[in-house]
Amino acid sequence: MKDIEIGQLIAKEKERQLTHIELIASENFVSDDILEAAGSILTNKYAEGYPSKRYYGGCEYIDQIETIAIERAKKLFNAEHANVQPHSGSQANMGVYQAILNHGDVVLGMDLSAGGHLTHGHPLSFSGINYEFHSYKVDPITECIDYDEVRNVALKYKPKLIVCGASSYPRFIDFKKFKEIADEVGAYLMVDMAHIAGLVAVGLHPSPVPYADFVTSTTHKTLRGPRAGLILCKEKYKDLLDKRIFPGIQGGPLEHIIAAKAICFKEAMNVDFKVYQKQVLDNVQALIKSLKEEGFRIVSGGSDNHLLLVDVKKSCGITGKKAETILDTINITCNKNSIPFDQEKPAYCSGIRLGSAAMTTRGFNCDDFYKVGKIIAKCLKNIDDKKLHEELKQEVLSLVKDKPLHK
């Protein structure tokens, strides 16, 4: 690379990824094929519009690539229609809102501290600014979704749209129950499956597609594709949705990323992808077992998917921010995270969120994740022991040695 400054920083980031245990639940490592497509000459091409309906010439090969991506997405998730143009999960959510809502319409979404996402109605997000969002939480004892409460809140506010799906919710979601509630109040149902898409693709999490009017997702996280968005919907909403993505909220689609999505969808249809997802689930259980043995409180008592929330405030008297910072010094990367009914400010939080998808891609097994749990526990129980921290860092380096970033 001729730009030495940027080239050096990219090299440093590669070294960081190689030498750290990546536990951020929304991250993963893509294949060489996906990297190649994302960095390809397709980035040169403008292609406003849709296949066979472009506003630019020279799109004959672009059309074929995007059509392949659409058909693969539909096949992978057994969906009637797919729009592969959203640049991100947030823009996918925005596209659905724009398609069916008017400014100020009432919407019901999961509270951020209960596991929802910013785009599910946070007042600082476009979602909370443009629409009248009301929230449902989780049961204060089980820390799981209370479907009776969801129904009661829905009956009270009569939303035009109900949003389910989460950013930090570790349990199965009953999409059928959400559909029943939506039908009872006459609402659309949108499912944001960004975190669990890979599990859904292989049948290890119930699919929202049969029940939801719209399903949004990212293509990274457990789906292990490029950082981007995806929308699935019923055929009857196809035209309404497509015109809200373009020209509604986006201009030219990123066709190099769409090519990477197409590869991602094909990879997710391979038999070894289901093997990978099973390992993702097994690895989470190994990590939970290890942390519980050390006395750490796991939110909701466990996990049904690729992530878990650890209450570090109750477990060892520190904030999530402090835990994130300390773990980074021993080359373990995670993120602070609010937990249900959190008493700490969002900038500090009482918990951390841990995920298994990324390190499973790098080849970690249950024994590795069990060791990681012990390392985390030792570190957070001895936050001032710098000598111990250095020893733990060496353990981390030993675990990641000879583990490639992608398979």
C-alpha cells in the first residue's frame, strides 16, 4: 500500500485481531472469498436502482450478481422476497419503518436495557425521534421476555408495528406468540434477527420468517458475512419495501458488498456451516459453565444462542466499563453492556456481553472457551494484580497462537 500511514494502521489492526481473543458478540471473521469480493473492482460501479431497472448503464454483470444474492437469500431463509441493498442493519430497520409507518405512528419495541437495539425506539435514535415508541421489558425474576406483559402493553398502546429481536438477549424468542399479539392488536410484525441469523439459517433457532411481515438482519455477526444489512418480507410488500430502500433512503448500492453477501449466503448453505453453528452453541455453554464455577452471575441463568451477559457488578463489584478495560489489557476484547433493570448509567453499565461466534471461526473448541472463562474470572477478581495480568496475557497469546483469522 502506497499510503504508508493507513497501511501501517491496517497492519496493526491485523496484529491486534491475531493476538486477541474476540468475544464481542456482534463480530466475526469472514472467509478469504468474502474479503476478496468486498475489496474487488465492483466498488467502482454505480448501480442505482434494481436488476434490469438501473439508472446507469454498464450494469449487466452487476445485475447478475445482485440477482444471485437475492435468490440465495430467499433460498437460505425460505423467504418470499429479499432486498440485499441495505448498507447496515440500522438502515434495514429504517427501510421497514419508512415503508409502513408515518411520522409519529405508535410502535412497540424491546427496551434497550432489556436487550433491545438503539433502532428499536431509543430516544436518541431516528426511531425514537420519528415515531412514538413504547417499550416492553423482561421479567424481573427470570430476566426473560414476559409475553403476557408484551400483550398487555400492546393492548394499551395499540401500536401500528411491533418490533421483536434483540441486541443482547440470550434466550430463544417465540415469534409465534409475537405474531398472535400483533394480530390481536392489528399491528405489523417486524423481527430484527441480526444477531441470530446464522443460527436461524441452519435451524438452530426458530425462524421468524413464517410469522413476520418483515425480517431485518445484518449479514455479519453469526451469519459470518460482510458488515451490511438485509431485509426479507412477504411478496405483497415487495414493491412497497423496495422503493423505500431506493430511492427512499439510499442511493447507489454497494455492489462489492452485495457480491460478498452472495458468497456469505452460499457459504451458509454448506453442511460445515451447521457444524460451525453447533460449535458456537456448545462453546457458549462451556464459557457459561466456567464462569458459573467461579461464582459469576449470568443474566437469565444461561443462554440459548451465541451470547451471554455477565453481571460483573454483582459478581465482583466493578462496572462493565471497568471490566471491559481491564480485560483488554490481557488481550481479551468484549463490550460493556446494560443488564435488565441496570442501576448504572449506560456509559458504565453493570454487565459485559460475551459471544462465541468469532473465536469459534478461529477454531476454538469447548476446552478453549472453558479456559477463557477461568482467565476472565482470575483477571476480574484480581483487578490490581499487574503481575497476574501479565501471566494471563501470556495464556491468551498461547491460546490464539497458530489460530488463523478465518477458515
